[in-house]
Amino acid sequence: MINQQHSITPLPELVEQWVANDWFPMVTGNSDSLTITRDRLKSVIDQAAQWGADQELEACHCEVSFWGGKGMADRLQATRRPKPPSLKEQALAALITVGACESIDKVTFETLRIAVEAMPND
């Protein structure tokens, strides 16, 4: 029987990298063995699941781009893998929260808001 690898299965080299990063060798007597803790096993499983999900999303993005257009594919990508807010967005949100609490005067609030909005996006 031919051992065929499904396209969403991580490459053996990638699995080896995950194992090397998350498992630790333990020498017992004259033989080397690998011992893994529950947390480290979970980490390898999480990495494999994320990698597979990313591969599936990339395939869906490609298909949707072909049939529905790039705009729709990009919306799919943004919905399934939202980017964390930028530092600028976080600063504006924090500033609005502080401003809503009225713990700073209006002039200071407006000065800080304008300064943060003028910052380049990261």
C-alpha cells in the first residue's frame, strides 16, 4: 500500500520541528528516550491544529477568490483570522475609556486623541 499524505497533513519536517521545540530528551541508562508532559503534548497538538486550520483557510481563500472575487475572499480571511488591534487602536480605545470616565479635562483628552490619531499605524 502506498503511503499517501493528505494535503492538509503537516510535513514530517514540520512535525519534527514542533517535537524538537516542545519535547525534551531524557537519557536513561544507555538509551535515549523522549518524555513529554501533558502541557508539551497539548502545545504540539495545538500547533498541528492551527497549522491545519491555516491550510484549510488558505484553500478556502483561494477558492472564494476564484468564484466570489478577491474582496469576498479577503472578508472571509479577516473574519476567520482577525488581527489583534494595533497599538494605535488600543491607545485610542483606552483614551476613549478614560475620557468617558471624565477623569481628564476635555482639552487634555482632545490633545491626546489628536496625537494618537496622528501616529502611524503599526
